[in-house]
Amino acid sequence: MGIKCLIVDDEPLALDVLEAYIERLDDLELVGRLDNAVEAFNVLNKEDIDLLFLDIQMPKLTGIDLLKNISNPPKVIFTTAYRDYALEGYELNVVDYLLKPISFDRFLRAVNKVLQDQQKDEAAPRTGEVAEGGGKSDSFIYLKSDKKMVKVMLDDILYIESLKDYIRVFTAEKSVTAYQRISYMEEKLPAGKFIRVHRSFIINLKKVEAYTTPAVEVAGKEIPIGRNYRQDVLKALNDQNLLKE
């Protein structure tokens, strides 16, 4: 399903231009076009809108006043002929600020910010627990890979490697590539079981087979220990009784 869009602008030409731009993109779905913020207020309180293209200077109620009176606003892209409102717009946490006349290229750049945020939200791993027989509970994580949500049991993870904006999660049976940053995984994985050993690697402490001061070995792979991580990694290995003094 596409991103549901609402256009609010008191200029008919601006409404026509934005509608035409939205219709060019498969990821966008136009829900409606309104010429005043009062009517928009009513619509936003009744319908789920993902993205609001909002003019600022309108009669009765400005776009800024509208935003200040919505409890849970959608993502907003301001569309205006006035530069003076840019600072206030960013203080309201809008996605972008488009100056009229709006070119399609500039419109596309603004929309791409929304699409990128959506991809990150969809790719964010989901964690949980699944109960098994005998009262045992195993933790797992879902990762979006190749348009599917793939379940990975945490105990099966050997290590995770960063590939810029992607990660690759390795288990004994498979590897899963997902659009996600390794720093996000570091926050989500349980402390004490997983540790970041390098800017590009997180390991499962229970899977460490051998070590040296500059590296650990997991499933036959030598993984470097970054200088900035070394103290914490060695302490964690000590806590796991893997280091012998």
C-alpha cells in the first residue's frame, strides 16, 4: 500500500501541480486535496494520513497553526512562497520545506526523505519470545530480507557483519542480509550475550571458539577486535570464563 497523501493549499494551481507530481510516483497515494486548513483539521482527526503537503499562508488558519493543534501529526512537507517560515517549520520537525514554484526534482528529493524513513521503519528488526515445550522460552528476532520478514533465533546467531547501510547475520545454517545499521542491532540485542568487537562486527559470546588479544574466532572465522572495543571485549570474555590468566 502506498503512502497516503493529503494536499492542503489555497492556490488551485499549487493543488494541481502537487497532484500531478504525486500521480507520477507509484509509492504515493493521493487521499484528497483541500483549500483550507480548517477542513484539513477535521480530515486529519478522522483519517489516517501518512504525508501532508501543507501550505503555510492560508486564510482563517495557517499551516503552522494547524500543526500546533494536531495531537499526532503525519509527516509534513511545507509548500510555500515565503522563505521567512523555514526556521519555524524545522522547529516543528517537518520533513522538508519546498519553495514555490516547486520543480519535480525538488519535490522528488523531499519525498525520498519520507521513503527512506519508511524503509528504515520497515526494516527495523522485531524481537520477541516464543514459548516451547517444558516452559522453555527462546528469544528471536525478525529481519526484513528480500521483502520477507525472516525469523532468526538469537541463540543461532554466530556473528553480525556490517556492510555500510546493511548487515549480514550469520548462523551455522544460513546468512541473512537486511537493510539495517549495525549500531541499531547493537542497541536491540541483549547485553551480556552479544557484544560489538569492531566497528563492523558483533559476536555471540557463547560462540567464541578461540581468541587472541587482537581477534576472536567464531565458527572458524577470525574476527578483529577493534582498539576502541578491546577493553570491554576482554572483560566480557573474562566474565564468560573464556580467558585463562
